[in-house]
Amino acid sequence: MHDARIVANEILRRAWDFGVDLSQIDIQKITYFLHGHHLLDHGTPLIGTEFQALHYGPVQTVLLESFRKWGDEPIRELATRFDPIRRTHHEMPRLTDNASMATIDRYLERYLEIPSFAMVEMTHSPGTPWSETMQRARNAVNIGMLITNEMISARFEGITSA
């Protein structure tokens, strides 16, 4: 399991190598989809923290904070780690785990071809983990609006391609 910023940075590097710009929405969606595929393919989470169901869909809040300054514009810098004591930013380590790299190798290019609005539709459709979490929140408390890995696994079961 990795920090979402490490995974996002690997996605950004590869997208840039393909000449593709990614926005905050793109990076959130692609990270979510790769996490789902990794759960099924390897039986473990790709990202160590759960996704939250926010207005724009499944979100890793650390990515929201890391890329906030880009707004709707393409992200132009990798995510960093902030040291609150020294008040400095530091590079995140590179992703080196073979299973994680295999997931990205297998699925990323397919998601890079999908427009942002289409990925939003994919995560917001009825029956998705995001929509179920939002629906349940109308009737019960869900502190943090967490989308469990079990919900994501159930949604991705049987999906072999984007």
C-alpha cells in the first residue's frame, strides 16, 4: 500500500511521457480506477488510505490538497510532502513495487484515453461505490464519507479492461 501522492506522481510521469496533460479530476479518477483494478488483481490495496465520497466523486484528500493550486488547469508539478516543522516541501519517493507497477502498466493507457467527463459519469453512475456511499449518507452517519475497499472490489469484480 502506498501514499496516494506516490501513485499519482507515477501516473503523472507516464502521462507526460505520452504527451497527455492531466487535471485534478483526471488524477483522482485514474488513481481510483487503478486502485480498484489492483484490489482485484493482487488482493491488496494500491493506496493505503480509503477514498472519500465527495461532491466530485471518489477522492483522496491528500491529492486534493497537493494539486489544489492547479484548479481546473493541467497539473504541471509532482506532488510533494510538506514538513510542518521545517516548513519545507520534499520530493516523494518513486514507486518501485513490482505489483503496483504491473497494475499501472496494464491499465493506465486505457484510462488516459477517456475524457474527464466520461470518467466522472463512470464513477457517478447508480450502483457505484460513490453513489451508494452518497445514498447511505442520506439516512445514516458515515464519518469521512469513506468508500470501503470491499465496496470497490465488489464493483470491479469481473472487470478486466477500462
